[in-house]
Amino acid sequence: MSDWDKPLVIISLNDNPLYAGFFPMVKHAWERIGFEVELIDVGGSSHPGIPYENWSQVSRILRYGDYGDRPVMVADVDSLPLKSDPYYILWSSVVFGERLAIYGWDAYEDDEYDCLRKFPGGNMTATSDTWKQIINPDGLNDADLLKSWSEIESLDGRADPFMSNFCEESLIRELAIYWHDNGGLVLPFARGWHRTASGLRAYRRIDRADWHIDEPLLHAGGYYIDAHLPRPLCDHLDAVRPLAEYLGVEL
């Protein structure tokens, strides 16, 4: 029997000023809906051979398997959960057993690889034991594991963390395909999207690409699922302030 009582959300950060200032508000928002938050802050560091801009994502992937049978969700520091009912808690409850839950499978429905399509990195959820099977099935040390990832022949050529074109979603897709082919179960869930002339917009999201907050809906609770925050925060304080006030935090 596990001794944890809350699922965990993992967020990573580096010294890039584009992401400065988001974490306190985002941490509060996750705790408000029943999660504990683990921050992996790499500061200005990196790993030999890995570009600085890749390391904060790569370093958190290395830690997904460190928490036993606890559900572990991946989240970005500029993504703010807002839904006030147990939406995310219920979401994290589907992953017991060898399952990886992918939220937003429909975001890449036009991907040329169809059933092997990419999926968004945010809100991927599995137990930590399952994450260990996905990312490190052979129990390698970090250095050897990173080398093994660099040798993957990926569908889009972007799974190598040592390359400047690295994409976390590309790497996780390749690892998940291998794991799925060896008995794991990927659970794809649709997010729901508006396909507009100016691009893809998620249902019930306050999106930095088309920023608008319906404050009565916000304060009623239960409508908005999340907010994709404008960056950097210091340049958008007035835009974000209604969310901070709703959550009861200071900017």
C-alpha cells in the first residue's frame, strides 16, 4: 500500500527569463485542486553535450520514474489549471496498472503518422513505476540512458536530446511506441479544439494566442479548464491579474 495521498505534478524550469515568475501562481493552482508539485529547477546548468534550452525538459524526464506507484503528471510552468471540480484528480485515477494517459490526442489528428502521431507533453500521466518502464526499461544510469535516446531513429528526427531541434514530444512518442509494442497501454483522450483561421484553439482554455477572460464564467468555476499564460509574465501583468485575483495569489 502506498503512503502517498495526492498525485504529483512535475514542472521544470531553467534561467530563461521568458518563464520567470510563473511558478508560485501555477504551484498554488495545482495545490488548490489536490496535487503536490515537484519543481525541477536546473538554473543555468546543463549536461555535457546537451543544449541549455533542452536540459530543463530532459532533466525532468529522467526523474519521472523516481516516485514508486504514485501517479505522475507532466505540466508546463506557463500552463495554469483552473477547473475547480476534481477534474485533474479523476484524470490521474485512470492510470493504475501499465497505462499511459494522453490528454489532447486530437491535437495532432492530422499528423502523417496517424496512430503513431505525436501528442502534447502537458498532462501526460502514468504511475511513476510505469514511467520507469517507458523511459528506462533497461535500468540504465542517466549517462547511458541519454546516449540510448540519442541513438533512436525517430519518425521526425527530433528525439535526440543532444540536438538543437530536440522535441520532448518526439522522444516520448518513440519511447511510448516501444513500450506499447511490448505490452503497455496508451490511453488516448481528446481535448477538444476549435480549428480557426488563426490556428488551433483548445476548448474552454484561456489562450495566450487569443487572450480573453470571461470573468463571470471564471468566477462561477467549472467552465475554464486551464490557461496558457502569455510570456513573459512581467510584460503581461494586467492581462494575468484577473486569474491571480481569482486564485487569491499576488503577482
